[in-house]
Amino acid sequence: RLAEHHRLKSIALPAISVGVLGYPAENCAKTMLTHILDFTFEDPKYLRTILVCLDDPLIYQIFKTEFDTQIQELKAAGDGEVKV
């Protein structure tokens, strides 16, 4: 919402505390992606690109799996138009 308020076209979000600091990647992925997808249903006017920054192939795979799961759940529920 802050990016939208400042009329940013893109934003990068790091998965802070995942990996070396020990926060569970699965929880981080679920939380971040849920908020990102929920935000897209608010019909943003400026923000078009949200980049999730991940520096580990395993963490990337966890995020990809969670993203795929959430997209499939949205499609199955018929909640809005899903384009990926």
C-alpha cells in the first residue's frame, strides 16, 4: 500500500529472516504471497511489478510451490480473474 501511495510502478520485497536467521521459509512464503495476492484484488492503480527477492534455490522452490498452490486455489474457487 505504501508503494501504491507513492505511485511506484515496481517494488522488491526480500524474504527477511529466512535461511540463516532460521525463520521457517514455508511460513514466510505463505504469509508474503497471501498478502501480495490479496493486494492485487484491491485493484492497484500504479504498482504493476512485485519482485520477491530470494537468494537460495531451496527457498525459491518453497516460494514457487506455495505460489502455485495459492494460484490453483484461487482458480478453483473462481475468485476473480487469475492471470500469471
